Amino acid sequence: MGRRVTAVKAKRSTSALQVGQLHALPGKIIKGEIDVARLPTDTWVSLPVALVNGKYDGRRLVLCAGIHGDEVSGVEIIRQVLSQVDARKLRGSIVAVPIVNIFGFIQQSRYLPDRRDLNRSFPGSPEGSLAARIAYLFMRDVITQAEYLIDLHTGSDHRTNLPQIRADLTDDDVRQAAIAFGAPVMVHARIRDGSLREAATRRGAKVLLYEAGEALRLDQPAIRDGVAGVFQVLKHLDMYEYEKKLPERQPIEIAKSTWLRAGRGGLLRLSKGLGDQVVKGTQIGIISDVFGDSKRSVRAKFDGIIIGLTRNPLVNRGDAVVHLGQL
């Protein structure tokens, strides 16, 4: 495990935690909503928000999920964390938003109704597109609260991911939090323009992005690792002592990764799975015609570990089929 933040004697908090029109007194958990926009039916659509204001002073952690509306495992991770945390024992505070892209969640879609990707729309604008306005609202009301941020995601487009933390591992505070989270792997990942991670980092937050499982599925191993990881970060930040024994794991560090792509169209049959370590040249799968007569192998380009793969056996030439992290 990474080094822990130095603990200090707990001091009782006297400050209310406020987000939008919601506020929570010390030692309390408050759940409510932040209005976003009206539907054409004139019905308001709102972000669900939970405020956990600790009884004692400490750091402030923001948890969010559902920036892509079809990524539901993160919603369940936040639900389980909120059901287990006790505000009377918490040092600091947690702001939790289980569904950021509420429009996509309703439609079971990654995107907003205008097909924009919310995670390419930050920091947003009060006068821009729907995506820009939601991003601006989320930054203004929620991210301004964050010292640390854990952004929960899953795979997309019929792909699944090995539980992993993606972060700027050159930042020592971020690196130590990533180690504490204890996912099987941690990946040094560049920041994408317009992403929440980029915008929150520019605001001074220390950001971990958790990737695990696949879209529109409650992936139980991904959820289990995610819940444990959040509580391990809370412990690392000296915010909370979890009563259950948490697994201790030293993540495998990955400096870079690449997607292996289909050399032909056809039916994909994989012989390796998530978390498998392979050496350069290892056959990971075969793509063939429907009779199995014309075949093309998918082989590892370097020694690595499989951190993502497609669940769809029907592939076209050039499709990303296996995500390989370099060891």
C-alpha cells in the first residue's frame, strides 16, 4: 500500500456543507437534487446528489458516476458506499453524484440527446449546448468542492475493462491515492481535452478515474473492487476507518497501452481473458469466416496484461478487440 496522509487529532466540524440549495450539518447525510433543465413536457430533470458532512474536520472527496449514461456500475458503487459510511465517524466530507448524464441514463445511452459526449464538454458554458450547460453546472456546484475526485466509469461499445485506475501518476499525491485504491492495475493516462479529469485537475483537484466492467451491466467484481477502493482512499486520506477488512493489493503499473485490432472481418474467438498476462507473439484469439476455414490470429505485440476486450464476437477489419497494457 502507498504511504498514508499524516493523521492529525480530529477536530469537531462546525461548518455546514452546501451544494446548490442543499446543505448538511456536521454528522449528517442529506440527499436531494439539483435542477438541470426542463424536458419538452415541461418536466424538470435533476441531478441526484448526496452530501455526507463528517462530524470532524478533514478533506473533501467528490464521487461521481454516470457521465456516460449507460455506465451503471458506478451508480451501484456510490449507492453501496453511501449505505455503509457513517457521517458521525467521518473526518471531512463526501459529495456524491451517482448520475451526472441524467438524460443519457434515462435513454440508456452513452450520449446526450444531441449526441454529444458529456465527457468531452468540460468545463462547459452557461450559454452553450445542453452538454456544455450540464458540464458548467456540475463544475460550478460540485467540482468546486473537490480536493480529491473519483470518477467512476465502465467500458463502452460492447467492451469490458479489467478494474483499473487511470490517472496522472507523475503527481505524487495522485499516485499514492491510486496505489491506495488497490485496483489490479493503474495506468498512467494522458488527460483528454474536454474531459472532467482535465477540467477538475485545472481547478486543483486530485483525480482518479476508475474503469471497470461494461456498460448496461451491474458487474459484481467491478462493483466490489470499486467500493473497496473508495473506502481504501478514504482511509489513505485519513477520512474514515472502515470496519470490514479490505484487501491489500499492490497494483501493476502500466506506462502505456494499445488496442489490438482485427486484421479481417469475421467471427472472433478469444482464448485469453481480462487480467491474463501474455508475452510478445502470444495468440490471444482467432478471427475466421463462419466455417472456420479462413483464419487470422490476434497476437500480442509486446509483453503485457489484458486490461480490456470486446464482448462482441462479430468484428470488422480494424475493430479494436483487445486492450493490452505494456508491462
